[in-house]
Amino acid sequence: MIFFSAGFDAYIQDELADLMLTEADYAWLSKEVKQIADEVCHGRIVSALEGGYDLVGLGRCAYAHLEALSFSKGD
């Protein structure tokens, strides 16, 4: 099982960090972790919301993360 600490404070509009990630970056990362989980632990992932302080960005990034995790293998 993979435990995914889903923190979104690296979002481009979040003032806490200067990492400048976008929703697409979070979706890509989530898909990569899902692919690894599919290969090594039968797709078992626990994702916990950890951070994100720009509320609009938090919602967008969380949606992108959950949407990426919801795709089945081959989508």
C-alpha cells in the first residue's frame, strides 16, 4: 500500500512555497504514483489531504489529484 501525503502548498498561486506547480503537475504526479501502485501493490493507495493555503488552488489541485487517481489502468 502506498500512503500519499497530498499537500498542495506548492501550487503556483500559494504564497507559502515558490515551487510554482500547476493542476497539471499534480495530476501528472498522481498518475505516476498510481501507476507504481498498480505495479507493486495492486493499486492500493491511501491519499490524505495535508496542506494548501490558496483555497481556489487547493480545490483545483485536489480535484486534479482525485481525477487522476480515479482513472483505471489503460485510461
